[in-house]
Amino acid sequence: MSVRMRRVVSATVLAGAVSVAGLVTGIAPAQAQPVEAGTFTMSGDEGDYITGGATYSYDAAAGDQLTIRADDNLRGVYLSINAANGDWWSMDLRAPQGKQLTPGEYPNATRAPFSGAGAGIDISGNGRGCNTIEGSFVVTEAEYGPNGYVERLDATFEQHCEGLEPALRGRVVIGNPPPPAPLEYTVTTAADGLFSKLNGKATVHGTVACNTSTEVNVTGLVTQVKQKTIIRGPFTVQVDCVAGQDTSWSAVADPTGTTPFQKGKAEVTGSAWASDPNYEGDTVRVDLPATTVTLTRAPAAVEALM
């Protein structure tokens, strides 16, 4: 029996330039992922309501669609089956409250409430389900990645509906590839910028570096103080970050008041967010620390475009 927990949920700072953003990861609820290699089989005694005494077998390699996810706290797993022949089933296995679903025996499992102290089991589908369940299951292998990713699972189970003797028995085996790394990225702000005497706007720029290609949304604020007057201008930009490359970004800040940006030092603050393409629903947010930028007048050709 084996278990390997790989709950990698925090972003790691990548090498940056002038100013490297602090990283804050937002962890979304676990999302189901397709099973690349896996099987689900079950059969029932005569009189078992769920199976009707029949045997069922499904295999991802044969074109059956299996998806699986684990709880954020790894208490349980949920498997969904949409078979090539039109069958549909679901399986829910839960460890007792306060425990994680690791290799071991789980007797006295019930259908509801899964929030209770004991283990939980629920196998239903094709329009059939139990009101009450008594059952058990044995997990011989369980390996998890971040954000509900299930790499490996091997479990056998037995379920009785409505307290009756006829049983449903089966096995689920999942063998997915190692989980992709969670999204990590940094946003840098360069120490130089431009201002336009033509319209009073300021241009700031920097780079984005990421370990997975994704769209990064950067929003910020340029603040400058001149002769006791505070000049502020917001900016926003979308950056198509390419994994393994430093992707440049540039944004124009339009002053909110009537005082234009001018030559001299200004402060740039902001934040960024991006969706992790490998883990649907997971958003990684970054705070840009305050960065001092020196504004110089833009060349005439550039000034006309600001």
C-alpha cells in the first residue's frame, strides 16, 4: 500500500528584474480532471437495486469518459462516469471526519451525512440511487497532486441499499500521469518611464515571467507629487505570457485630475491575476510592491502615440 501527498498550492518566486512582485495564490475548490488511464467495475447480487444483479465495466482506454477529483482537504474522492454506451454513474468515497483518504480499511460507511464522523460511500447512476446505505471500502493506493488532482487510486468497495442484504461490489483503479505544476509567475516593473507634455499621460513598463503560458492581467496606479500636488493615474494591461520567456508589458496611465505627469520620480503600485490553465477555476494573484520610476519626456514620435 502506498500514499503520496503532493499538495503544492503556493507559488514560488521566479527570478525577476528591477522589482519582483510578491506572490499570493488563491486556491479554488477542487475541479474534476479527465482520467487518462483508469477502470471501474461493479457487479451486484440478485436483488441489489443499483445494479439489478448485473455486471458493469468501464475503461478510459475504451472510450469511456471518467473524471475524478479530490476534496481540497483530501477527505474524499468523487468519480463520474459517462460511458460510451450511454451509461452514467458516480462514486463518492469519504474518510471519517478529520481524516484524509489514505490506504486502509473503511468499515461502517454510510451515505449521509458525509459531514458526519464516519466514513462515507455512495455509488449511484443510470437513474438509480439509495436513500440509505451501509457499506465499506478498502483503499490500497492513493496519490494526490495540487488542487484536487488524483494521480493514483486503487479501491475496492461493497454497498448495501436500504439496509438490505443484496450487495453491490466493485473496484476502481486510476493511473493518471504526474500532475502539472501549479501556475507560478512574477511581474516586474522597470525603473524608467515616459511622460508626454502633449497630453500629460505617463507610460510605464516591465516584464512578466511564468512557468505555464497564460494571460496575465495587470492593473496599477502611477502616483507623482509635484509642488505639493498629488498626480495619480490608473493603468491596466493584458499580457500573453509565454512559458519560459520574459514577456514585455507596457501601459499608459491617464491622470485623473487636471495636473499632468511631469519629469521626475513617480511611484508605481498594482496587482495582477491569472487563471491556471491546468487547474480550472484556480486563480493566482500577485501584488506588485511599490516601485520608484523615473519619468523622462517621451520622444516626439512616441509622444504622439501616448
